[in-house]
Amino acid sequence: MRPLSTDAPKRYSKRNDLATIRTLLPYLWPKGSANMRSRVVIALVLLVAAKGVNVVTPILFKFAVDALDGKGQAIFVVPIALLAGYGLARVLSIAFGELRDAVFAKVAQRAIREAGLRTFRHLHKLALRFHLDRQTGGLSRAVERGTKGIDFLLNFMLFNVIPTFLEILLVCGVMWGLFNFWFALVTFVTVGFYIFWTVAVTDWRLKFRRRMNSMDSEANTKAIDSLLNYETVKYFGNEEHESRRFDDALRSYEEAAVKSKVSLSMLNIGQAVVISIGLTAVMIMAGFGVKSGVMTLGDFVLVNSYLIQLFLPLNFLGFVYREIKQSLADMEDMFSLLRVEREIDDKPDAPALQISGGAISFEHVDFDYTEARNILKDVSFTVPAGKTVAIVGPSGAGKSTISRLLYRFYDVTKGRITIDGQDIREISQDSLRAAIGIVPQDTVLFNDTIYYNIAYGRPGANPSEIEEAARMASVHSFITEMPDGYNTRVGERGLKLSGGEKQRVAIARTILKGPQILLFDEATSALDTHTEREIQEAMVAVAAGRTTLVIAHRLSTIIGADEILVLDHGSITERGTHSGLLAVGGAYAHMWERQQEAARAQQALDQNSDSQDASEEAADAAE
């Protein structure tokens, strides 16, 4: 099954917010982790304790006010005790809340870490087809916003929104019990309408926020894509074109951001009106109660304290609700990546590859990228253990597809591929790829040191092993001549190194890996003749005693292969040794002749250039 494009994760099948929260719950209540579960329980107990003390605090203040309003000597004793109790209650309320956050912090951060790590691992397990379709900038933003969304959701929804609703119910119950039904009703209606207004307007505003996020991802993707292709932009002088594309996304973001800000002002004004009307109505009722003697001055203060206490956290409800909705959407984007099916997956309990010699066999292999794009047709060949087989052919013949199938980036449509008689679909991918070393045509290095890039072949290798691999790849001398030696940074994708230098580093990395099977995928096609010869010598030395598959463009590099296959339009049209294929006079012989003519023409051009340079030098000397 082909996964969908990654440029917009929201294209995946949508689930509702409750389903997204259910996806998160296992991270908060992890199996087999008594420590994490106990922390959740303790945090919830502290949450209830904090809200309980929060509701009691205004009552203590009421009694203190009533005592201050009373007669007699009690005024000097009772208020002090009540006010001290009031102060203690406020401290406990804050302390319980802070302790709750401290206890739960490890649970929250562990959940963020586990969710992010699981997504990262899943992305690496997805097939090459997925990664060829992806937009890296948008994908990275989806994961980044998803992990931040988990953090926000846990901190605000679990310890802000839910406790606030609990407090609203407790306050309404207290006011009904202490005064009458109408106080509770007006408070509940005011809070209810406040919440309704906030949710309704925030839902309406979400489209602007979504537009902002969409344009933010688009701008980020365009910026990263443009910077990664810096040289191409310069080649075609398209700096202004790239700037216009980036600015178009920024302009759309600007428009959405302005609309979001204006609508936020509308939300805040409406909230202020609702709060003012409700607070005024309750205070008027309390005022009449005090005037008639039904209520005390402390009751009047209590009503005011409760309403202020409720509306303070509700002031942030619009922001919190919007961010919770956005966090849920961001989490959904990230979790949707986890639902992308692994096109290439190991079978349950797949065994590791058992290498006895490393013989490779393609048996009647067909492969289609899509139904309309047939690449390989009934391809059969064998690379005996310790031997070298080369595959040549025109561009688009399917040569690189063979290397991708061998690495199991894709599965064959028909037929099978075996190593030492084991179908590669039946063994674990990790063991398969551990047995194969590749030097690709386009060597991509990490933006780190040369040492790190060579050590990537076998992380954990010691410096002497890395230097030995570099010597075998004929790159040690070059490295030591650089000012920083092995600590030289290679730049983005290794752009600070030449093509030949990158290829040598790639060979050293493969040597360090120590595979039984080697795959050279047009490893010298982009190099000059001199550099190609040096790289070729290193490749021959590395391939000694190993099963080697060479995908070549330049035929001069595979003259010594034990067998050469000519691939054309997905089928093998010729096979044999170099001399045998030349004797046949077929496609291989014609390719060889064309390349030899091109080489002779280039040599003549170089000689003419050298002669001209010599003449100019002689003329300069005569003057």
C-alpha cells in the first residue's frame, strides 16, 4: 500500500479530539512503570487538595471580615487567627499546585520524549517511497509542533481547564448552600455564557490560526528547500524568484495573522462584557442582602472573592481553549504519521540473515513503481560469493532500482532476491543491511566532522580503526594535511569537500562497516578521469574477497568484472566478460566504442590545450 504524501499530514484520515487524547493516554499511564503511575496518582491528589483549599480560602476571609465588623474583645483575637488561617490556606493552595507540577513534570516530559522518539523511529522505518514524496520542512514542523502540543495539553488541560470546571461546580454549590439558589444560578449562567462565547468565537477564529500554521509550514519548507539547493539557485540567478516564493507565503501568513489579532480583540471585549454584567448582577444581589440584614459584610466580600477567583483563570480560557484545540490538531498531525503503514516491514519473528559467502541471486524479478511504470522485467542473474558482477546500461534502464531492491527499500513485484539462498523478504531488514556496504553515486555526508562521517559506518569504532579505514580508502593523507585533520567539518551534505574527497570518505565509511557484500552504485560517474582512477584502485582493494555488485556508467571501470550484464528497458539483453561482449559486437561493444571515442576526443582537446598553454608561456618568456 502506497503511503500518502507528507506535505500535509492533515490529509490522512482524520480522527476526533477524543481519539487523539486516547492515543496520548498510554504515554501518561505507561505499562510496567509503577513510578510513573504513582506520580500521576499523587499529582491528582495534590490537584484536588489545591482546589479544595482554594474554595475554603474565601470562607476564612469572610469570617475574618465578619469578626472585624463585630463587637467586643473578640476583635483582637479571632480575626488574627482567621487571617493567619487565611494566609496559610493561600500558601497551601499554591504549594499543593507547585508540588503537583513538580511531581507530574517527569511524567509529562517522559510522555513527550516517548511520543517524539516513537514518531522519529517510525519515520525511519517507512519505505523509501514515503521519503521521496515528503517535504522535509513541513514534516519536521509537524513533529516539532506535535511534541509541543503534548506539553501544552498536559500542563493546561489537565491542570488548568479541568480543575477550573471542578472549582466552578464547588463554588456554585457553596454559594447555594450559604445563600440561596439564585446566587448559584446567576454565577453558573454567567460562567456558562462566558464559556459559550469564548468557545464559539475561538472556534470561528481557528480557521485563521490554521491558515497561519499552513503558511508557516509552507514558508519554512520553501526556505529550507531553497537553501539546500543554494548552488542551483545561483546557477540560474533565481534569487529574486526564490524570494518572491518565500514572500508569497509570508504575505499569506501576515494576512491570516492580522485577522487573528482583530478577532482576538473581539473575543476579549465580549469576555469583558460578560464578566462585568455577571459580576455586577451578583454584587447588586449581595448588596441588597446586606442592606436587608440577610447577609453580612463578610458574605458580600465572599461573593466578590469567589467571582474574582473564578474569572481570573477564565480570562485565559480563550487562549487556553484555542491552544488546546491547536495542540490537539498538532498532535493529530504527528500521530497521523504513526498511522502511515510501513510498506516494507519484517515478518513476525523474522530471523537474521546467515552469511556463509554472500552469494546474491535475482530470480525472475519484476518490479513496478506504479502500475503504469514497469521498471524491471524478468531479471535473473547471480553474483557468486567473492566474485564481482557489473551492471551497465543507458539511463533509465533500471540499474539503480536493482540496488534499491537489494537493500529492500522496495519489495519485488514478482520473483525473489536471495542471499546465500535466503529470500530477503523472509529475514530481518537490520541484518540484511548490516551485511551490505554501499558507495553511492551521490555521496551525502552529515554536517559534522570527517571523523564522525567515517565512524558512521560503525559507531563506536576506536580512532585507530577509523584511521586504518581512511588509509585503505586513500584518504588519510588528505585528511592529515587539513588544519583540523579528522575534526574538519564537511558542511551541509559535505559541500566543503570535492566529489573525489567525498567518495573516498564514503569508501572509508563502508570499509569500517566491514560488510560481506559490496555495492558500488555508479560511484565514479561524476568524477574526472584521474580521480576516477584513484577511486577505482581503492574500490578494487576494498572488494578483494567480497561479493561485489557494481552499477557502472563508465565501462573502463568494470573491465575486470567476472561478469557484465547489459540492462536495457528493464531487461538483461547481454551478459558475459568484457572481452566476450566486445567479440559479440552488440550493445556493449557499441557503448564501449562511443566511450572510447569520447575519451580520445577529450585527450586530444587536453593535449591541444596543453600545447597552447606551452606556446603562450614560450611567448611570454621571449618577451
